Amino acid sequence: MELNLRIDWSELDLFGHVNNVMYAKYMQAARVNFMEKVGIMKTYEEQKIGFMVAATSILYYKPIFYPGNISIKTLVKETKNTSFVLEHDIYNAQGELCARGEDVIVYFDFKKNEKLLLNPGLLKLLKAD
């Protein structure tokens, strides 16, 4: 799944490139986009079953500069019993890989305040991407 974003001048740091904190924001945007596409956001609205981020990490390869656009390619790297791992590759406008991030996502019932097993329907959606 791919998400394209425009770099905003306010995302820069003192040295004129995108601040490292913004990469986490980009990953969040890609994560929410992914959840909307696979239907988890709808499930949350209807049943209060959704996701919780258990861990996140980012490796930085190249700086990103303003003005410009980025592309974030998100895929499901791994599935487990109650969680899955999203991998986000962040590319600059020239198509160069600038960062790679990962999110460990736990499937969660917010009414019962407990994690859930990934059901076969959701697993099929996650693996289809």
C-alpha cells in the first residue's frame, strides 16, 4: 500500500532537513491509511475493536529536504497470534529509500481491555496487501 505526502516547511530542523520526529508522523499517517484500507478503523467505530501500537522503530538512511514529496510504502512483514508487524519504506521524490520503519501492532478489544486473536478474515486481508 502506498501513501504520498507533501513535505511541509514546518517539518524541518535547524539543519534544513526533515526532523527525525517527522518520520514517526509519516509512519503514523501510513499506519492509519493502512488500517482504513483493511477495515480496522470501521471495526473500531462499530465494535470498539481496533489496534494498539506496541513498538515502533526507525532506521534513517538519507536526509529528506524541503520542498518535495515523499512516498511511504507499507506492507505486512509478519503476522503472529494477536499482532502483526507493518514495515514502512519512506522514499524521497527521486525514489531513493530514505528510511525504514516498523510498527508492532496488537489487535485489541477496547471494551474488554484485552488483546484479541487475529481472526481468519483479518488475516486474509493482511496477507492480501
